[in-house]
Amino acid sequence: MSGFITIALIFLVFIIIYQIAKASEYASVIRGEEKVKVQTNRTIAWLLVIFFLLGLWGIWKCHMLLQDKMLPVSASVQGVQYDLMFKATLWVTGVTFFITQTLLFWFCFKYQSTEKRTSFFFPHNNKLEVLWTTVPAIAMAALVAVGLKNWMAFTSEAPKDAMIVEVVGKQFNWLIRYPGQDGVLGKRDFRKIDDANNVLGLDWTDKDNMDDIIAQNGELHLVVNRPVKLIIGSRDVIHDVGLPHFRMKMDAVPGIMTTLWFTPQYTSTEMKKITGNENFVYEIACDQVCGKGHYSMRGTVIVQTQVEYDAWMLMQKSYYASTHESVAPAPGATAPKTDSVKAITMK
């Protein structure tokens, strides 16, 4: 019934608009079409000016209302460059937008059609074509070059002292693996994946797997002011590791390992003070629609001091020990002295 009423109302609105248009047409005939045309042009010109001013006011108002909801300062050293790149892009496009739109609306108002002004057709001009093609192309090329430079920075080889963490996406949560005392991540084999006893398909014939730690609660623990290299993969469909506070993201693709590295510069406690929000948490989210539970695929990033991280590692139990309770426990999971990655194979 409600659908019928909606259709009827839409039909009624169209009839009203049609009647108004017909009435306007009859009025034009009575008063003279040229006079009505001039009055209409003048009205539209002023409406365009009002629309332009209201639009600028709306943009400013939205900025003032939403600026407190924007992300805080970059939590990574590399992210600072991304913020600068974003601001530069915003200034270039913002200034261009303001100038072009001001000219557009001013010309509509200034050169509105009147009885004394006729249209002048300007179909082509080579100099103008070259100008408004070349200048934007150069500006865009410069912005892209800066973007590529930053992209290459965090996808390049990580520093030798970087800690290593593996992040694997699965519908609909994150599996985080840390190397144990040996500082080496063992081999994986997707054929050995078992949700009950081996969520990442670790090869138990590889001794380097015996002290690896898997955090299945979605917590990613990092050390402040220490580079971290993330080895990213997926168990099922394409996911995307989104770290908005660190200004980082990278696709997690089945069968392909992707990597990125960055250096956290504020602990979680420090960021709470910076934002003035005692409930603040860093987030790791899936930035690629991956299924009906995509909205819930979120985890927490905890940035700690080295001492806090070492204490947390001491409390962790190796994944081998947690899945082989009847077997003698593997060597204790302590903070690794060095973090080097052994080749992770996806057979």
C-alpha cells in the first residue's frame, strides 16, 4: 500500500511541474517572450551567485564541524610525509577549484544574455588547448612523482634491525604471527591448514616453527621508534591491511606475500594524551570488501616501549605448545634478539 502511495505522489509531482511549466509558457506569451527571457536570465544569474556563496559557506561549515573527527597526527615516521603530500595535493586542487569555480559563476553572472548582448561562439584555440592541457598534466605528474617516491619508501627493503611480524587475513579476522626466541618465522604450507589445530598451516617438521607465536585476537604489538616489517598474506579472499593512524595500507592477496615497513613514533599511551581520549586505540581494519562479515574485520594495534613489549612476549605461549598440550612444551617464547625472516613458502 505504501508503495502505491509513493508512486501516486511522484506522479502527482510530475503533473504539478508540468502545469507550472505550461502556466509559465502562457505567461510568456502574454507578457512578451523577450521580456520574460531577460527577467528569467537575471533571476538565474543571481541564483547562481547565491548558490556559489552558499556552497563556499557549506564547505567551510563542514570543515569546522568535522575537523575534530579527523585522524590525529601520524603515528608513524613515514606517515608524516604522507600527511605533507595530502596537504600539498589539497592546496593545489583546492586553490584550482576556488579559482575556476569563481570564474565560472562570475562569467555566468557578468555575461548573462540581454537584449544588447549576443552570443559569441569561440569553437577552438590552439594556445588555450595547449595551456589548459599542459599545466594540469605537469601538476598531476609532480603529485604522482611525490606519491611514487613515498610508495617506494615503505615498500622497499626494511632496515636490518626491523622487527618482523606476519599478518594474515581470513574471513573475518586477522591472524598475527611473531617469531619466537630464534627470531625466525618458520615455513608454512597451505595444505596443512586446520582451523582447530593449525590456523596458518605451519610445517611442524621445521624447527623454526616451534617457538612462533600466533595472536588470534587481532592484536598487533609493535615497539615505538623501532622499524617493523609486515609480511602480509591471506587464507581465502583478497583482504587489505588498513592502518589509518600510521597512514599505511597494503592488499592481502591469497597465494602472494606482500610487505610494507614503517616506524611507529608514538606509543598507544602517548597517543591517548595527544588526542585527549583515554579510550583511544590504534586500529587494524580490512579496507577491501571481503564478504558479509567485512564490517567486523577489525583488530587492535598496541604500540609499546621495548621493555613493555619484551614483558608481553614473555607471557606468550608458542603456538606449537598451545596446540600440542600432551607434548613437551617447546622452548619458551621470549623476545627475539634478532628479527630475520626465513623464506615463507606457500606450496
